[in-house]
Amino acid sequence: MIPFVCPQCRGALDSSPERYRCPACSREYPIICGIPDFRLRPDPYIGIAEDHEKGRLLWAAAQERTFEELLRHYYSITKEDPPDLAAHWIPHSLSEPAIAGLVLQAAGLSDAGPELLDVGCSTGGMLITAARPGQRRVTGVDVAFRWLVVGRLRLREAGVEARLVCANAESLPFPDGVFDVVTAQDSLEHFFDPLRAISEGRRVSRGGARSLWTTNNRYCPLPEPHLHLWGVGYLPRAWQAPYVRLRRGDLHPYWIRMRSAREWGRFFALGGYSEARVLPAPLFAPHWQSGALQAVLGVYNEVRTWPLVRQVLRWMGPRLWIETAP
């Protein structure tokens, strides 16, 4: 098993059932609900102590609920996530393993490498699909402790063994060069410092490792995909949060930062990837029941690779993915 290191100084750690401790810098990292917490900074939406408390409450609730029931329970007790948006998010969350399988297949990563790291793993949909007993070990990292607790139930329900770690993408608690595959589904726009997170993904990758990062395109002429508001991506950065607050005063502060294909190309070059391909991502929505919509997605996925169409979609398509090889 890949050992943990201190995310602050990368020193070796001492461990006990309750915590990890770094002798070099004297930092301590607790283990709560079976999940080690290596964060150096909190989730932007909730403090660390509050996150731990919510995680404990969710783990107690998980003992008598299914994953879907716990997911719905989470939104019922989280006032900052209004019911109309939760109604969009829940079906997507339930379909994440199916979406992850289609993404891995499209990227040619279904069987790549024995050690996979998913950054921004949320409730572990990618881990469920990517795990291969006896062939591939999977590790999921997320800054939201409470979501990892929900994911622990999901993994148990699916019968999948995976290591869940609470940590910042910008300061991963792993040694250099230990993962064969790094994935990050819809996480880039949520990172506090995406350039540093990209650099960390590069640091923990073995020579010859592959990575796949998917994200929403800032300049797609469709509603903002998280909140379903028109025009957010076309506004100057400084106006986006006030605009969202004006339109949706019932939400937590908006700090998502979607970017363009050109911006991501520059970030990955600065992050140490000499060959990063920023491409229009295929679209998968197995939770959509409409046959007509599925047919439209099939056509889109076919034509997105045509040279002229690809160039247009890099600018204004709904989603991007970045393929890298260190």
C-alpha cells in the first residue's frame, strides 16, 4: 500500500488508531469515521470542525440507510443546497459510476495501471468503476470530509475496497511518483489553486503515467451547469459571485472558477505536463431517460472529433477534458 507522507513537509508519519503525526513538523492529522484528514486548509463552504461534526452525524445516519437514502438525507439537512438544485444533483450523483465507466472507456483508461488516484472523488463513483480486485487499487481524495463519509457507505454497498482520504488537491499526502493513473472528474473549477493541484497530480504520478481531467467550459453558451443560471461564465470574474448572489440569495457564496480551453492549456504547461491535450469531452447522461436526448448525445460524441468541429467545441462546447502523459 502506498504510504502517507506529511502534506506540509512530506516527511514520514507516525500513526496510531486515532491520528497520524509528523515528527518533522509536529503536525497532527486525525482519523475520523475511518477516514484520515490531511487538510491544510478547510473546504470553502464549511469549517473543519463543522465538517467533522456533520460527517459524524451522517455516519450515524448511514447505519440505517442506503446510499440513495443517505444522499437525499444530506440534502434535506443542508439548507445551502436548495431543493430545486438538489433535484438536478441527486440523479447525476446516482449515475456517477455509470458515467465514470463511459469516461474511462472513451479515454482508454479502463485497464490502465495498478494504482489509480481520483482527485475530487466526492462519493466515490469513479472508484467503484475503476477498482479491479487483485489488479488495480484505487484511492480517492476530496476536500469535503462529509462527502467522503457518504462515499464510505456507497463503497460498502457496492462491495468495493478503496482508500478514502480527506486532503487538499494542492497538498496531497503521498510520496512522489507512486500512481499509474490520475483522474479528476469535474474538479478543476472547484480547486482553490488549480495550478498547484495540477502540479501535485504531476508530482505523484509515476514516469509514463496517464491522467485525465474533465471540467466545464466557461464559454459554453448554455446555463452555468452547477446552478443552471444563464451567462455566468461570460461575466468578468469579479462580477460572477455578486451576480449569482443577486439571482440566488439562498445559496452559499459562489467561488467556482470555470475556465477556457486556452487557459487550461496554459495551466497544464505551467504545471509540468509537456504534452497536455485539451479536447472537447464526450457527453454522457445515463440518468436522462429521453431516447431523443440520448440520440443527440450520440451524434455529439461522434462529431466532436471531427477537426473543424473539434476546434469550435474547444471554444464553446459544454465540456472539456485534458489528457496528459508526464
